[in-house]
Amino acid sequence: MKKVTLLALALTVTAAIFAAPQATSPAAATVVKPIVTVPGMPAVINPLNLYSETGANMLSPVVKDDLERVYVPNLRSNDVTVIDPVAMKVVDRFKVGYSPQHVVPSYDLRTLWVANNAERRNDGSLTPIDPRTGKPGKAIPVDDPYNMYFSPDGKSAIVVAEALHRLDFRDPQSMQLQYSIDVPQCDGINHADFSIDGKYAIFTCEFEGSIAKIDLVNRSVIGYLKLTMPSTRFKAVPTSTGPINPADTEICSSKKGMPQDVRSSPDGKRFYVADMEADGVHIIDGESFTKIGFIATGVAAHGIYPSRDGKEFYVSNRGSHKIHGGLNGKGSVTVIDFASEKIVAQWPIPGGGSPDMGNVSANGKELWLSGRFDDEVYRIDTSTGQVVKIPVGKEPHGLTVWPQPGRYSLGHTGNLR
């Protein structure tokens, strides 16, 4: 009787040992809690990849009748060049307001807004483009629209009034002012991305060498973070057609950075900030708002674009530390793996160039970037890095590729989710 009892006890203990790992197994440990978003914001489908709904050809039914086009705002010729990416030729060109900076897809994906910030003037405007026809509408007067984003709940367009150190929250249709958030210590406020739950945004302060964290719920500035500079940076000398040598650096003569574009990691925990003076990408912990790393990429790191599978991101290196650089600079594109934060490819622009802002094609096979100082745009094969150039207007800037996958747009040249 005693032996049977001991055997039963042993079997019970053994069963318990094998049952226990179900609660602590690797599979169970990777269970992720759903993201609690701000009211009105679309649900986060995959908490580990906020880009999950922007995969290759995952187009919303809303854009099914839109023309396949690349819209290029030309800063110095005050117009937009329209490219048919299939025929690989310019098919239209039309005038817009003074100093067009970016072409911005609206939150509801129905309008493309040209942000004409009228540099050093007071006649800024937003020109709507109907993506179904590719034709512009009547411009709406707006103060200093250098760039534009949209609140994650879709209730506001956020006009980035760079010269005024201000974020103007406006009705996303009429552009009537709702309220403003002053950001006095953010000289050169321009680019941004949003937390995975929609509660805050991080904006870059180009002329302060810092970033600002904005509380979107309480409509206030949480704080500022000065970005430390690396001890060396890349030499801004004419490029060759060969690969960039990361060791080709010089003593960093700049005391502060010039941060540009910013994008979130797929899990929303980190933000990557391209810095034109630091020649690379700062890694920022979003919650603690601290810098935790840096990745050297190339001369004048500028734009950041995730791949369609959310595994990599492309950094456009503009090739010159100057705001107004020369022709045929040391422009390039760096490909970085999100998970390891390691560089997996370097693509120099053949013969030199100045890759600036743009985006990835709907199928993920092409990266389109404006050639800021060379009056051209680049179509880059994302599997090989091969570059094709197309001449456009004077000083092309924030081009957008349309249509793009995703449910809604947070602005810029197509930060879709």
C-alpha cells in the first residue's frame, strides 16, 4: 500500500514538472499584451511591428482608383513634377505656392497636401492634390507649413510652423486652426514620429541639435534632449562608384548636431534620428527619452524609411554638411537591420548625388528619393542598390510615392500605419 502511494506521488510530481513549463516556456514568454491606444486611434494589430499593415501591396480599398505616381515638390522652381514610375518619365508639372517642401498624404488617404512654407515670407499655403486625377486644387493659406503630420486619432492636422517654433493643430479638412503648442526651445522644428500608443510624438530641432518630446494628450512639451556628437564623422569629399569605407572619417568639427528625420522601431520602443552633422543615426529610448546608441551611416544622414516587411530601414545620406550643398556630393543610402541595428548594405549614388526625402514603392522593390542639390530624383532597387536618375525641377525636396500601403497616414512623405 505504501509503495502504491509513493508511486502515485512520484507520478503526480512528474506530471507537475512537465506541466509547469507551459506558463514559463519561451512561447508563453513572448505573449505580448495589446497596446492601449489613445481614444479614436486605430488598433495596433501587431504590437511587435507597428508597420505590419504597411506590407508590400497591402493597399487600402480607399486608394484603389488612385494613379500610380511620384510627386516631387521643387523648392526653388515653386512647382511639382509628376513622374509615372512604370513608364519612368515625367508626365506632368504644375505650379504651387512659394517654396514647396513636402508632399504629405492626408490621414484618410484621400488628399496629397503640398506644404508651401514660403521661406522668409508670410504667404505660406497648402495645395491639395487629388490622387485619383493627379491634379492640384485651390491652395489654402496657412502659416509657415514647413511640414505636416496628423494626430494618431485623425482629429487634427499638425502643421509644423518651423520658423515660428510652433505646432499648429488644424482641422484635417478645412485647415481651420484648432489650437497650437509652442515649442520655444526647438529651433528648426521639422520632422517627427509618434509613439505606438499615440500618446506622444518626438520632433527634431534641426538648429538646436536636439529633439523635443510632445505630450499629445495634455497638449504640452514634455522635455528636450540635446544629442551628443560622435568624435569622428565622414569626409564630405566627392564620391567614387565603389563602396564607402566606414574608416574614411575626420575629426568632427561641429559642436552640435543637425537632426532631421525620425522613425520608430517596429515595436515602438526606440526612435531613430538621422543627424546631418553627426553622419549617422541616434538611437533614442522613447519612454525614458534618453540616447542609448548611435550608428554611423554616411555623410549628412537625412531621411529614414522602413522596408515593407518591417525588417530593415533605409537611411538617405545627403552627401554634404551644408544646407545648400554642391553638385555630385558624397550621397549614399545605408541599409540597417532593425533587430540587430547593424548595417547590412551601403549604396553610393553613382557619380555622386544628394539623396534627401522620399519613400518606398508599394511593392517594396524601389526606394524613391529626391536629389536635393542635383535637380533629380533617384529610383533605387532595394535588392541591389542600383540607381536610375530622372531630371526634375529646381531643388527637389520631400517627394512622395503614391499609392502606399497602410490604413491611415501620420503625415510627412507617407508615414503610414
